[in-house]
Amino acid sequence: MIRDTKQPIKVPAKPASRSGGKAKTVKPKTIKPKTSAKAAAAKPASAKGLKGVIAVAPPSFRRERALIKRGIWPIAGCDEAGRGPLAGPVVAAAVVLDPKRVPKGLDDSKRLSAEKREALFEEICATAQVSVVYASPERINRDNILRASLWALTRAVHALPDLPRHVFVDGRDRLATKCDCEAVIGGDGLIASIAAASIIAKVSRDRLMCKLAEQCPGYGFEQHKGYGVPEHLDALARLGPTVHHRRFFAPVAAAWQKIEGAPPPQIRDLFEADVTVEATA
């Protein structure tokens, strides 16, 4: 029988002596299990007064260094921002970090404050090779958001000053690149190069959505960056969709149904060239 070692173990009393004289009654002893040093160290955080605290390790440059030791270089990380919004482009970025100047504090862009993202954006651009590609709402409408995202990611890799020999991409889909490509789910929280790309993509898109807010007042693009929050849905109902909205996303499609037959609003499309590629050394 397996006994729970956490419960006290009771030792039965010795039987009364049969020798002459009165029988002695021995009270049962209670033996408490000892806690070893290893067991104490293995106690969960809640037992140490840190209940609810989960330590998350930041992205590292380990995988890149392992490839460098094998003579593989350059190595790029790439990621995109803006798959979910109802308006604006999807933005892809590719980054080749300098092994001697990897910025401190790199992390998944979603886990960073806007101020921290902006500071790291400037540092990454100053120390690394960076490329950014915008896939317009027109391309998203034509190809669907997944294909538009993969197209932008592939173009970003090929737009780097030096074509990398190995690419880490966030997600489950590999890219049709001329170099080795490794898809890593959750890579923006694991691999430094992908984390850097996520920051570049996020900041680039946020800045562009603020410019769209100046051109299209009333939609609140500068606040929600095109995501389907209640304020944005309310603006869609009041003002109707713009050329910057993704026509086949459900809330936008519903807004177009209400004005079926009416021409799209006459707003200059900032993506009339369909794609913009930027590359910096």
C-alpha cells in the first residue's frame, strides 16, 4: 500500500506486558515526515509568498549564435503586424541583428509599452539591417489576409541589403525564400531577431495609422490602429467605410451592404503604389 507521505504516520501502541504487575499502556507516537532541502527548494512560488507570479524569459540570441558557430551568416528574423484590424495595411519587417550590438530589452512587441517600442525601434534601426514592406488593403481584399501577409514577409526578406542564408519567421508558415527558412510558433517571444522584427513592424504600422487618422478624421485610427473596437464599429456605422478598410472583413462588409450601390468615399489611397519597400543598412 502506498502511503501519502504528507500525512502524519501513527505508530500503534505496544501491547500490554504479560509479566506480573500492571499492564503499561504506551500512547501512540506521531511521526511527522521530514522535508528534505531539495523538496523545500522545489516548492511552488505560491508556497514562498509569490502566488500568481509567472517568470517569462526574454527572447535570446542563442539560436542565431549556434548558426554563426556553424558558419551560417547573415541570419534574419521576420514578423508582421496588423493581421487582425479592419483597416490599414499589414506590415512585415525583416531584421539582421549585429551579434556585437544586440539591443537590450528586446521582447515580443505586444509585451512592451509604446515608449519602450519607440526607443528600441530607433536602436534597432541604428545597429541592424532592416527592411519593411506594406501590403495594402487592396492586396488584402484581392488575396486574403494570410496570403498578403506571407507575400509581405517574403518581400521583406528579399529587400534586406544582404540576402540572409537563414531566416526565422514567427508563426507556423514557412516562406518561399531563396534561403533556409524556419517557422517558429511564438518566435517573437523566443528569438531575438524575430522580436526585433516584431518591434519594427509594430512601430511602422502604428505610425502609418496615425497618418491615416489625419486624413480620415472621426474613425479614431490614432487610438485603436484600425482594430474592431466598439469606437471603430460605431464610426463605421456613422461614417461608412473608407478605401483603407478591408472590404471582406465581416464588419466592413456589413457596412458596405448598407450603402450598396454608392461609390467608395473619395479619399486618396496612401497605398496606390500597392507596396512600399524600405531598406536601411
